[in-house]
Amino acid sequence: MSMKSKPRSRKAGLPPGTLIHIGDKLTEATRMTVLDYDEAQVQEKEIKTVDECRPFKDRPTVTWVQMVGLQDTNILEELGTVFGLHPLTLEDILNTDQRPKMEDFGEYIYVVLKTFYSAGDQRDIVPEQISIVLGAGFVISFQERESDLFKSVIERVLAGKGRLRKSGADYLTYSLVDTIVDHYFGILETLGEKIEVTEEALIKDPSTATLQAIQHLKRKMLFLRKSVWPLRETINSLGRAESSLIHESSGIYFKDIYDHTIQVIDTIETFRDMLSGMLDIYLSSISNRMNEIMKMLTIIATIFMPLTFLAGVYGMNFKYMPELEWHWGYFMVLAIMITIAVLMLFYFRKRKWL
Amino acid sequence: MSMKSKPRSRKAGLPPGTLIHIGDKLTEATRMTVLDYDEAQVQEKEIKTVDECRPFKDRPTVTWVQMVGLQDTNILEELGTVFGLHPLTLEDILNTDQRPKMEDFGEYIYVVLKTFYSAGDQRDIVPEQISIVLGAGFVISFQERESDLFKSVIERVLAGKGRLRKSGADYLTYSLVDTIVDHYFGILETLGEKIEVTEEALIKDPSTATLQAIQHLKRKMLFLRKSVWPLRETINSLGRAESSLIHESSGIYFKDIYDHTIQVIDTIETFRDMLSGMLDIYLSSISNRMNEIMKMLTIIATIFMPLTFLAGVYGMNFKYMPELEWHWGYFMVLAIMITIAVLMLFYFRKRKWL
Amino acid sequence: MSMKSKPRSRKAGLPPGTLIHIGDKLTEATRMTVLDYDEAQVQEKEIKTVDECRPFKDRPTVTWVQMVGLQDTNILEELGTVFGLHPLTLEDILNTDQRPKMEDFGEYIYVVLKTFYSAGDQRDIVPEQISIVLGAGFVISFQERESDLFKSVIERVLAGKGRLRKSGADYLTYSLVDTIVDHYFGILETLGEKIEVTEEALIKDPSTATLQAIQHLKRKMLFLRKSVWPLRETINSLGRAESSLIHESSGIYFKDIYDHTIQVIDTIETFRDMLSGMLDIYLSSISNRMNEIMKMLTIIATIFMPLTFLAGVYGMNFKYMPELEWHWGYFMVLAIMITIAVLMLFYFRKRKWL
Amino acid sequence: MSMKSKPRSRKAGLPPGTLIHIGDKLTEATRMTVLDYDEAQVQEKEIKTVDECRPFKDRPTVTWVQMVGLQDTNILEELGTVFGLHPLTLEDILNTDQRPKMEDFGEYIYVVLKTFYSAGDQRDIVPEQISIVLGAGFVISFQERESDLFKSVIERVLAGKGRLRKSGADYLTYSLVDTIVDHYFGILETLGEKIEVTEEALIKDPSTATLQAIQHLKRKMLFLRKSVWPLRETINSLGRAESSLIHESSGIYFKDIYDHTIQVIDTIETFRDMLSGMLDIYLSSISNRMNEIMKMLTIIATIFMPLTFLAGVYGMNFKYMPELEWHWGYFMVLAIMITIAVLMLFYFRKRKWL
Amino acid sequence: MSMKSKPRSRKAGLPPGTLIHIGDKLTEATRMTVLDYDEAQVQEKEIKTVDECRPFKDRPTVTWVQMVGLQDTNILEELGTVFGLHPLTLEDILNTDQRPKMEDFGEYIYVVLKTFYSAGDQRDIVPEQISIVLGAGFVISFQERESDLFKSVIERVLAGKGRLRKSGADYLTYSLVDTIVDHYFGILETLGEKIEVTEEALIKDPSTATLQAIQHLKRKMLFLRKSVWPLRETINSLGRAESSLIHESSGIYFKDIYDHTIQVIDTIETFRDMLSGMLDIYLSSISNRMNEIMKMLTIIATIFMPLTFLAGVYGMNFKYMPELEWHWGYFMVLAIMITIAVLMLFYFRKRKWL
């Protein structure tokens, strides 16, 4: 969750359309798969060169090209040539620092989205940029790394059940976007669990670690929020796109994802408010503990200072101090001391300090 | 009031329209009732299968099908077939994690709302999702659990007084929504009373429990707010719906509920502001108490430290200390000590510490 | 200023248009007055039954019916019948928990506003709901209690000076609304004076009572704000109403009240910001006082602890302690003690603690 | 900067258009000047009665009537008659509690603005209301007090250089508004300097006076903001006014003032944010100082408490205490005490408390 | 990062269009360069007088006049005459206190932007105003100081690769704006690094310097934000300009910069939120440290006060104190003292204070 804007400045001064991959290399090599289907048949094929796409592209079937790993800018450039992508689109695909957005280029619609996965020690959530190009009869998806994200969609295509095989490229796009949005619920559940754990720690034993956990979660929320807010607008635009690429009947499906996005945003805002409330509780628990400490100090000092003073008085070496001569003087003083201590304790109990 | 987003992720990867009940099972079995009426007659009947609805549906009367309990997805599917509901509507009915919304499907209008009830120990308010489908001459209501929520509406239909029997399905829908919104006032009254109790505790004896109560109430407000804000838009849409299903004359009734919703929102916002003010008072009362504690410590220390020092001085064992030999030395020192103590007390009174 | 939403829930489950008075009974009996005037003549009459209105209503003069006290729902129902008011309007008049709003029913315009008066001990401001119905040639005003609120308008009608007698019912409505809005300035002046008094107390001697006064004022502001914000929209709607009941030439007068409303809102917001600033000052003054207390404690402890220790050292009973035998030992130690104390005081003065 | 809303309530209950001057009398007598010019000639004349305006008014030249001092409501009433001003305009001119606004009355455009000047001891900024009436061939400006505000405009008219003499009454209005807006930059510079002074005091020696200075500046900002926010809308309306009184070519000049207004607002917002940051620094510096005080107390107590205890032990009067008999006992104890003190000091240095 | 509004007031009272350079002189002399190109050829020439521009201006090539240093108002005035610039445009170019904006004057489009550079000790970021005038076939850029800002664009023109040489003046304008926006990423990276450094310091050893660093960064963010927010609107206007000066095909390029601007704003907002979180951590770390200090004091006092009291008791000089006579009395008391101390330590360990 470090600040991802850094490598961005590498591009300053370069002409637009210059293809430089901005982001970490998350795969060994770029891998490409073609999934070509219509209601009757389906064909899955791993391809090495972009040229292998051409035959699929020109058939009336739906052609889904998956590209995993973005470091090979040559392949991307060829893809751009074959499918007629604008240089700015290619640049946006490579610049993994994009905000979610949807752009209608007429010939195709370009959608960029974010998904998140947990890195190594499960503490951080790492963003992955997913680009989807929806053209006439084809969909190209770009992922930064190998993952199971679209596995269920692939399986549904292969199985041939449901609406997917009967519908066009727009429904496939919808299915991909839906999968990505549904993925957020899982992330939010994980975060929700962490919030609950932190909250329990906060009530049982608030420590600096609790504060750091709260702040860590707050920042994650900030991070998610930054990705999800523009998502709303993006999906809204998709649902209302006046493009021949999206059939009117698909509008209701995008409206459905839109509702899910609103739910994600609501949950994020609720979590943020909960974390703010937890911060308040943390701060007031520190103050409360301070009060406890000070009470203890005050009780001890208030009891023993007068007693020590009294002992000090009868420790003075004056020649003429009548009490010192009394036979029961010592015991009287002890009795007085005990009385003072008991009265003090009563006083503190009355003030509810004990 | 735990985070309800959890079971949502069960659906990730499934095709849209897959019917899975997301939420707790709140009833033993699904129960269905049909209430069929026009101005002249009324008929109430508990039904076991969806097919029993068919005859009612095709009559020119208003048919109100109540379904209580959502776990039986088969019944829902049949209902969908009989009344021509879109798979996404069925999915939304089952997913009890919806935001309030209104969707116009042409053939019917789908409205989803939230109501709240107090669970077990009265501490928590639990949401219940109410779905209402308004079609041509029929209304279907979906509740998660058995409750008295719509009892008054049923009674009014059976009694046959007022506008209800004379009006169409849109007026029945209005009556159901009105009942749900009016229900919020009761919840807010209960919360208002809790706020007053907490406020009294805050002024009399602010403790950590008070803080937790404030935070608990704040979170409930957050929770309610999340449900009521979209409600406003939902009811506004209903009132302005350009649908043949809602007569123009009903617009003024929905405008009336809209005003009530605004009142609910106003009250929630007022409560939130009041709770924020209470938090400020709590925090400053902790600081004040700390001041009291520190004052006490300082008074005790300031009085006894000089006295103890004086006693210490005359407890020194120097050979030649003239005062020790004086006959009235001891009493003089005692007098000085009392003078110091009295002056200190005057000083503190002057500074208003006592 | 307790939460007024309580009695609202009494209505849950009742059909719309059921007339129940929600609010406290503020008068002994409902009182009705008719003021009928045109440029040439004016007639004032206290009436007992609604039927007495009828002759006035049908004349081409302006008829102003004042109803004070809302508990008699029968009278209201009759009024509704005579003047053709919608059941929902009657319901809104009785439900004194309304937000300010304006509704155009075609035949008449219904306006509901709030005014405030000081109750008993001058500490609280209590809202009163004023409903105004503007019809063709008549105005009906509904007040909850006897007051001087509209006295000046009545006097102006009776005196016959100014535009009032020459103008129609819309100008009378304007005059009533103007009177209500102008009334807010008086309330704000009173609150402004209270803020100034509290601010002086805050600077002179901040106590818990000051904090409670600030919070009390903040809540009053919240309360006023809730009534005044919708007022803005209400008056704006009146000024722009495309209704034949309001002449175009009256628009500029409503624009004038609109400006006043904005001024009221501005003043409320300024007061709120001032109160927030005062809260900050209060909190930091508590911290400052704590600092003062701690300084005092530290000064006392830092001076007397070393001295007491020194006295303790020479109070030890070791056989061989050479200093004790010195003739000037005692005075040397006293001199050292005084030196230490003086150095400490210098140190504290240098650090500006004294 | 006291609350100016007070005298406003004097008007409650009076009919609209009643001319009462609301505000302090800031001049001895009302003074009127006419400045009549076209490209060829210019004439300046102090006038005693409104009638003296008439000849200027009817000439095709631009006539600028300046009225300084508002207490003479008769003069204003006459002006209203001569130039055809609406009673509400006259009322607004006298009520110096207006928000900046622009009203198009068809025959003329009425603009009310606020300027500020420093009162007496330079601590406060006092608002002055400037009203400008732009009619066909004439401009009337109303000021509350004598000042140099429009001196530069008068000089430019008299000098005859620049566009002013060649242009119409709309360009004169623009010049007056421009002068008022430019005046804000001077006020903001003065405030900016005060903020810098306060900030230096905050870093060097934060005291309660610093806090009061911050709060004082915050309130001034609030005060300015209240005047400048509506100014934006006012000038925007002037620039876009569809009135024959403002030539289309003047639009670009009003757009220019609009940009300046935005700059003023930006600066005010920046100052507000800076003052908020300073408040945070102040509060944390109080906490820091408390930490310093407590550290000192703890260091002193931690060093001397064990030592005093040790001295106390060997001050006990037990018959059999072997150490007391040792020849080097006293020096051993002294050595132990010094060791303890040195170790404590090392410990505190290690914890960076010293 | 001092308040730049100061010199602005120098202009108060002057007629609009008066050319005064508001800002610091950042170059020795004004330098002008002409870069004239089309697809076939390119010519670069340093010029001394404005007249040398004329021949380039009238050719069908793209003419880019760069003016570096604004102090020579005569040159600017001549430029204005040659290229037909409005006096208000010249005034805006000289007034380096502008907000980013775009103004369409028909004949040309005037764009003003801000860039930032690090001054001297790298602690401050200093704004530089860049004005760009896009006319028919020419672009004039105005910079306050010599810098490498547009170096890459110049090189791309000279090299003749990419779209630049083939496109018109609008694409050159796009390239300049793109360069300025890309420059922000570098500034944000630098600030991001400073935030990370400050955050580490905050966790390791929070000091007053850390607080000042946080506040310093917050103010820088405020500063950047003020420049970047209007940038968004400016670039949006450029992209949607209905001007013949910008070809429709360039719209997509401005949309691209618009996306970058949104990214810049997002990053700034994220940084602001992070800095707010850091402030919270700082404040609570002060409170935590206070707790640590108080714990230590309380532990010391609680252990030694009872012990010192006990020693004081047996230091009393009563004649009859039986314990003093006991042979093992001293060792018994020592044993009791050690027991008390150990019990106290156990107690503190149990309460987790140690």
C-alpha cells in the first residue's frame, strides 16, 4: 500500500502514446489465451503470437482474448494494430496507475477497473489493474498477473450453461465486470473481520498497536475508496452507453452491478465511520487510563503525606516535647495515624475513587 | 448490528439470476397468504402452492400475495413464473443485503425497503428487508419473518372502511410503504429515549459505559441512516413514476410519505449531532475530573511538603541547634506549621481550588 | 427542546387523513376570528361555528379566518369541508411536527411554518407551528396558541394604511410570512446576547456550567437550523409559484423575505461557528489550567524534596558523622538549604513558570 | 465585529417599504455630490437638495450621484421619487445588514456590496455597506461614511484618461465594483501579516493570548467569508445580466472581477486552513509543555524519594542497628546515595528525558 | 510558500488593463525565442525585438514564441499589438497571482497554468505561472524564469519525430499543457517521499519537529490543491472548447490530460488524508508518553511513600516505643519494607504497568 505514483514521472516529457509499462512486473512472461464461442460451439487455445488471433476475430463468434502480464510492449502494439486500438488506449493499459474509467472510442469501448488481492503476509491489499476492451464480436482482457479471478467465467463459458453462451460480447463484458465487483465483497469481509478483531482488542486492552491497526485499516479504506468511487461512475456510463456495442437489454444487468457498487461504497463508508468511532474510543481510553494512574498517585500521596508529616513531628529533637514523655504517646500517635488513613479511605470511597 | 456483508461473497462467480437466499433464516417455513378484494367483497386465504394464486391473479380485483420467509427458493421461482418477474428481481428479493430502491420493469414496479425490529435483549435493532412488487391488479409483499408489521393494513382491508377498498393496487402499495415509514418513528422514539437516559448518565456520572453507550447509539444511527437516505430517493421515484401502474392521483400520497421520510432523516441527523455533542461533553468531563484529581494532589503536596521539611529540619542531630534548647521551641514550630497550613488553605481558596 | 418525535408514532397504522392532533394542547379552547376587508371597508368578528364563515367566503373581499388552538378536530373537519381542503392538508395542520413546506393543491396553497417563543424560565425556545392556507379570496391561518404574533398585521388591516388593504389575499399571506420571518431576528438577538454572556464567562472563569451553556446554545442552533433551512426552499417556492393565486407583482415581496431568510441562516451558521470556536477555547482553557496546577505541584516538589532529603541526611543516627559535631554545622546546612531554594526559584523564573 | 443582527428586530411588524435606517450613524450629515460627464466634458457639483439632480439626470451624459451618510431618510425618499426606485430598494439601502446581492428591477439594477475598514485601534475590521443603483445614463452610489474608497475612480473621471470617460454608466459601475473588490486584497494582506505575527508567536512562546489571537482571526475570516461568498454570485449575475443597462462588451470586465473574487475566496479559505493548523499546533504545544513539566516532576521525585527513604532508614531509633556503629557507615551511605542518584540520571538520559 | 497576495494591492485604484508586473523578478532580462515549423522544415531563432516575429506570424507554419521573464512590460505591450491580445489578457499574464483558467477570446484562447519548482534548500516549493496563448497558427508561451520545463517539447519539435510536427498549434498547446501536468507527478513523488520519511520519524521518535514537518507538508498540500483544483476545470474547458482553434481530433488528447489531472487531485487528497492520520498518531503518542511518565512517577511514589513513612515512624523519639528495644526490631522492619516493595511491584506487574 505504498504510494504508487512514483514510477509515473518516468513518462514526463515523452510524447503521448509512448508505450512504457508503468508498474511492477508480476509475471514471468506474457501469456495469451483465446476463447472463441457461440451458442453451438466453444474453442479454447493458448496462443504465442498475436497473428493467431486474426482468424478468430473475423468469425461471427464471440472472441475473448486474455492477455496476462503487461511487460511485453511489442505484443501489445501488435494487438493494437490487429484490433485497431488507439495509441492512448495502449498507453492507458500499460500505465497501471489509472483510475477506473470507461471510454467510448466508437469502434470499441475501453474499460479500466481495479481489483485487489492480499500480498504475502496477508497484511496488505495490493491493487491489480484490469483493462477490458469490448469491440464488435470480441473482448480483450488485460491482467497484470496470473490469478483465478476470471476462472468462474471461463468455466461458465466452457460449460455452456446459463445466458453466457447465448449472448454477445457485451454480456461477456458484463460478466467480467460483475466478477470484479463481486470480488470486492470478499475483500470487505476480510477487512470487516479485521475491524472486529481490532475492536475487541480496543475494548479489552487498547495499546499503541491497536492505534496503528486502526490507522492501517483507515488507510486501506482510503485506498479502496479511491478505486471504488470512480467505479460507480464507470459502471453507470457503461449501463447508459449509447453505443451499438452494448444491447439495450444488457442495460438492466449493468444497473444490477451499479447497485452492487453502491453497496460496496456504503460498506466502505460505514467501515470508515466505525474506524473513526474506534479512534475516539482509543483516545478517550488513554485519557481514562491516565485518570486511573493519577487517582492512584493521589490516593497514595494523600494518605501517606500527612502520616509521614506526623511521624516527622515526633521525630524532632526538641528538648521539651511533652507528648514524647507520655507513656502511651506512641500508641496514641499510631491510633491517630490509623484513624487518618481510614478516614481518607472512606473519603475516597465516597468520591468513588476506590 | 454486526456487519451483514459477509454472506454476500458466497455469490461471487455465480451467474446473475442464481437464486441463493443471502441472510439468516428467520422463520420455520415459508407462509403465503392471498388477500383478494374490490369495493364489494374481500377474500383472505392461506395458500400452500403458488398455483393457488392463479385464479386470483386473473380477476379484476386487487390481489395481495404475502410471502413470509424467504428460504424456499422454489416457491419464489414459481411465483416469478406466474407473475412474470425478471430473474434479477428474484435475486434481489433473496439477497437481503439490498439498499432501498425502486425499479420500474414496465410490467411491474419492484420496491425494496428496510424495516427494523428490536432483537432479544432490546439492545440491538435488526433490519428486515421488505420487497414489494406492484403489478397490474396485484401486489406481492415479501417479508423475512413473521411480524405484526402489516396487520393494520390487513385489518383496514378486511374492515372495508376508508379509501383502501375503493382504490387500486397502487394505493395498497402506498399503504404498505406508509406503514413501513411510520414504523421508523417508533424506532426513533425508542432511540430518543435511550439518548435521554444516556445524557442523564453523562451529566450525573460519566463512565466508560456511558462512552460505549454513546458510541453504540452513534453506530445505530449510522445504521439507520444507511437505510433511510436511499429511502428518500426511492419514495421520490415512486411519487414521480411515469408508469401506468401508479395513478396520478396517488402522487400526493407518495409526496406525503416523502415528507415523513424527510422528517425521519431530520430526526436522525439531529440525534447524530446530539450524540456528537455528548461525546464532546464526555471528553471534557474526563479532563475536568483529571483537573480535580490533580488539584487535590497539589493541595495535599503543597501543604504537607513544607511542613514535613520543617519537621525534618528539627529532626537533624546537629550538636549545636539553639532552637532545640528553647523551652517553647516545640510549640513555636507547631504554631509556625499551623500558620503555613492555614495560609496555604487561604491561598487555595482565593484561587478557587477549594 | 425535548425530542418532539414521540407522539408521532401514535399514528402508525392509521389510514392517511385520520385527524389526530399531535402536539401539546396550548390553549383552553379553539378560538376563531374572521377579518373581512377590501379597500373600502373592514369587518372583524369572533365566530363560534364554521358556518358563520360561509357568507364572508363568497364575497369578493379578502377573508382572513384565524384559528387559534388545534385540539378541536371537528371544527377543523368542518373548515375543510367549507373551504375544500384535502384530508392530507388537515392531517398536516394537526400534526405539529411538520417541516416548513409549501404545497400547491391547485384550489389553494398550503404553507406550514415554524415560529418560536420563549417558555417559562426563558431558557428554552419552544416551536409553534403556523399553517396558512391561501385560497381564492381567502386566507386561513392556524396557530397552536394565543400570541401577539399577527397583532401588527391585524392592526395594519384595521388601520387601512399601506398596501395591505389595497392588495389581495396573496399580499396578506406575504405579510403573515414576513411577520414570522422577522420574528426570527428577535430570537437570534436574544441568542446572540446569551452567546456574548457565555463568551465573557468563558474568558473570565470557564466552568462546567460554561460548557453546558455552550452545548445548550449549540443544540438550540441545531433546533432553529432544522426549521429555517426548509423555510428557504418554502419561500423560494412561494415566490416562484406558477399559481393564479399569487400575482406576479407579489413575487418581489417574496424575494425580499427570501433574502431575510438567507440572513437568518447566515446568522445561525455564524453563531454555530462561534460556538465551535468557544468550545475549542473551553477545552484548551482546561488544558491550560491543568498545566498551571502541574507547574505548582512541580515547583513545590522540586524545591522541598531536595531540602527534605538534606534534613533527612542530618537526621541519621550514625555514630561517626563529623558535620554534626561542627559548631556552625546547623547554620551551614540552613544556608545551603536557602541557597538551593533560591537557585530553584531563579531556575523556575528563567523558565517563565513563575 | 459584534453581532450586527440586533437592530434588525426593530422592524418586525412594520409594513414592507417602511424606511428606517438600521445601523450606526457614521457621519454627521448626509452629503451628496453629482459627477456628470461624457467624453467631451465633466462637471462635479456638491448638491443640497435632490431636486438639483434633475437637470443632470435628463442629459445624455453619465450622471453619478454619490450619497454619503444614510441617516436622512427624507433625502432618500426624494431620490427614490426622482429616479423611480422601488420602496423595497430604498428599504434595502437603509438596512445596512444586507447580504451582497444584485437585483434587476428592469428600469434599474440594484447592487449591494460590503467593504471593510479598520476601526480605531486597528484590531477590528468594520463592514460598510455600499449600494449602487445603475439606471439608464445614471449611477447612484450610497456609502455609510466618508472615505477615500472611490477617490481613485473620481480622479480617473476628472482626469479623463482611460476608457472611463468614453464608456457608459455600466463601465462606471464596473469601476466602482472593481475598486471595492480590489480593496479586499488590502484587507487580506493586513490579516495575512497578523497571521504571520501570530504564527511566529505560536512557535516562539505559545500563550493563551496566542490562542485568543488565533480565534480572533478565525472569526474575522468567518466574517469576511460571509460577505465574500455571496459577492461571487452577485458579480456573476452582473456579468451575465440580460439587461439593456449592461452592454455585452462589459461582460469581460465583470468576468475579470469575478476572477478576483474567486482569488479573494481562495485566500480566505487558505487563511482559514492555516488558522486551523495553527490551532492544532497550539493544542499540541500545550500537551508538550505538560509532558515537560511532568518529566521534571518525575525526575525529581524518582531521584529524591529513594534517597530520602534511605536517610529515613538510618534515622530510625532502633537500639540495635549495626550499620550505625560502623566507623565509615555514614560515608558508605553517602556513597550509596550518590551512586543511586547518578544511576537514575543515566537512566533518564538513556530515555532521552534529559 | 509565504502568502503571495501581498503585492496584489499595489493595483487597487488603477484602471483595468494597466500593465504592472506583480511578482518577483526571476530572470535578469526578458528573453524571446521563436520556433517556426511545419512537417517539412523547422527554424529556431532568438529574437531581440517583437517586430522580428511578424514574418513568422504571417506564414502558414506553426509559430511558437517563447517569452521568458515578465519584467519588461514594453515588450509585452508590443506583443499584444502584433498578435492582437486584449489588454485584460496582458494584465493577467503580468499578474502572477492568477488561478489556473482558460478564456476564449474568439481570436485566441488564453490559458494560465501553474507549475512548481523547488527553491534553494529544497524545503519549499515555489509556484511559477505559465501563460499560453493559442491563436490561428501561433502559440505564445510566457514563463517567469529560465527552466528546462519545455525542453523536451522543443527537442521533439526539432527532432521532427511523432505527431508534433505533423499537427497544428492546438497539438503544440496540448503538448505544453501535458508537460506541465506531468511535472506535477514529479513534485508529488518528492512530497510522497517526504511524507514517508516523516512517517518513519513519527513511529520511531515523535518530536515537535515531526509535528512541524507534518504541518509543513499539510500546508504544501493546501498550496498545491489550490492550483490543481481549478486546473481540472481549465483542462476540461479546453477539451470541450467550441472553438475553431482546437480541432475535434485533439479533444481525446485533452481528455487524456484531464484524466492525469484527476489522478494528481486524487493523490493530493490521499496525501492530505494520510497527513491527517499522522497528526492523530502524533497527538495520541504525546498522550501515551504522558501516561508512561505518570506511571513511572506513580510507581516510585507508591513504593517509597509507605516505606518512608515506616522509617519515619521508627524515627520518632517517644520514650516508650517497645519495638525499638527488640533485638531484631531493625531487621524485622527492613524485612517488612522489602515485603511491601515486592508486593507493590507484583501489583504493578499484574496491572501491566511494568
